Amino acid sequence: MGEEHIWRSVSMEGKWKDGKGDVAVRRVDYYDKAWVDFRIMNIQDGKNQHTRHGVRITVEQLKEMIPRLIDFVNEYEDEKEQQERQAENNVA
């Protein structure tokens, strides 16, 4: 397969924000194994350059990670909702 783009978004992190970098998630076939590659792509002069800022994980690791990411998102959203309700109660 080689390389397959899965997802890409503008980076919000410090030195890479303001259009300087994108976060890219790709499938990469490497040493006869499929990897999921999370990487910052350097965007300069309209060119996309891979950086060493990233990590590769196996599909098995990704499957283990997904439920924990979902838990994190749900907990974060619950915290935000609770903070919003507290702010509304403090105003009233």
C-alpha cells in the first residue's frame, strides 16, 4: 500500500500554528507492517515537508487507544458543561 492519508488538520500548537504546520495522520507500510503515523507537516512556501516531530503506532496500539480517547473526550465535555452551568448559576 505504501502511504495513505487518513486525516489532516491545521496545528494549534505553539510554533506550528498560524499556518506553519499541519497535523497529519497517515497509514504507512514499513518493514512489512501497517503503521499509523501521527506527524507535524512543515508548511512553508506551499510545500509539505515531513518533520521528525511525530510517532508511529501499530494498528493494535491504535485499537487500544481509541476507547481511551473517547473516554477523554467525554470527560472533557462533561467538565466543560459543568463549568458552563456553574458560570450560569453565578450570574443568576
